[in-house]
Amino acid sequence: MATTYVPAPDEVEDLLHEVLLAHHPDLIAADVTFGVLMAANDEDDAITHHGYPALAVIKVTNHKDRVLGLPDCSLAIDAAWWNTASIEERKAILDHEATHLVLMLDKQGAVKTDDCNRPKLKLRPHDLELGVFLEIVDRHSKNSQEAQAYLGLVATMKQKKLKGDA
Ligand SMILES: [Zn+2]
């Protein structure tokens, strides 16, 4: 079954605005507009990104669609996950997705605009990603890059002193 989308309810838009005000005031100042969609799929992952299931995905609207008047970017959120998530988890995913957006600036530091006079955006990649084959962990244990990357990540998370972590 194909994923179906509905426009996000006001509560999602309101929480996004709150997160943008708190952590991404540059996006507010540049008047970046978001089209927010709730994605649902009863039989399969509602959202996939690079072939993997994802809770949300953000895309910069292409030039043709901007000319047609669509928002500057689109954010799709897995509705089933959203409905079970806490307010803190919801804020975290909205902050995560907004962090993917980077305003393009000129040499003077002003936001570049396209010929629709909309802010130019690019996507920031994650600081780190783990690519894991479980069978490689089975065969090579602590010598696998999988295990070493995971243990390195655990050490980094400990340094960050996760709040609420036992
Ligand atoms: Zn991401």
C-alpha cells in the first residue's frame, strides 16, 4: 500500500514554530516556510530515507515547485510514531529535521535568494552515521569497524551526559 499524506494539524505546526524560535531563529528571520505532512501506511514503513525506515524526512523544495508557490521545504512525519511520542521526543525530531536546513549566505552574510525571492537552502548531513552489517560483527567482533564506531558513539554519548540516563 502506498503511503498517504494529510496536512499536519495545528498542534504540529505550533510545536515546530516553538522549536524554530528556540533553536533556529535564523530560519524564522529568513521567513523559511514549511509544508508539513503527516504520513501514514498501515502495511509498511510510512517514510523511508535512502532505503531505511525513518520517523521524519525533510526536503528542500525544488525550483519548479517554488515557482508554483509551494513552501520552501517540506517535512513529512510518521503519523503513527508521532501519536505515541512524548512532547520531548516530538520536539527532538522537529529540531533534528530543522538542523538539516542550512541557509545559503553571500559573502556579506546575507541570505541568498532564488529568482522567486525565496531563501536558498541546502541540506546539512548528519555529524555521523553508523553503517552496520550484523554478520560482520559476528565474524569480527571488536575488530569490526561496526563495533568500534558503536563503542566510540557510546563513549561520546557518555561525555554528553544524557539527561535522564541511569
Ligand atoms: Zn536526519
